[in-house]
Amino acid sequence: MKKIFIIALTLAMAFAPISMQAQTERDGIEMSVSGITLSITGGNVHIVGANGEVMEVFNLTGAKVATIRIDSADKTFALNLSKGCYLIKVGKIVRKISVQ
């Protein structure tokens, strides 16, 4: 009985439909942690409350692509990156962005 149940469960899992959902680019995403607000619109990153922090940009393999020191409380940066996915880290905030 146990064998039949395992075989039936294996077959059900093998032929079950898989649902995938593509993530689309969202403009104007805003995230706030520790008083730092990070919003991304297109290729621009707007940071509020991170005076003296460092913004680091990494590609998905973990290689650091850019390092930018934030010298004011309200700063906007234009990221000139090639197509692909990147991680932006400011303080304790880490955001994934997609450049298309």
C-alpha cells in the first residue's frame, strides 16, 4: 500500500502544471529602512536620509560594479549600467533592479 502511494505521489508531482510568473520592471519602487528611503525610477536612484553612507552596486555574480559615496541627505544618481540585473546596497537596504 505504501509503495502504491509513493508511486502515485511521484507521478502526480511529475505531471503537475508548474506556474511561473515573470517579474516586470516597476517604476517608482520605494523602500525605507533605518530612516533611509531608496526609490528607483527607470535608471535613476533617489536616496533620502543616507548622508555619509556608501552606495554599492553589484552584478548577480557578486562583482562590485560601482561604489558611490552619498554626500547629502537627498541625492539622485543616474546609473549608466548595461542590460541585466543588479543589486544596490545602501546601509542595511539591498534592492534588486533590472536594467533593460
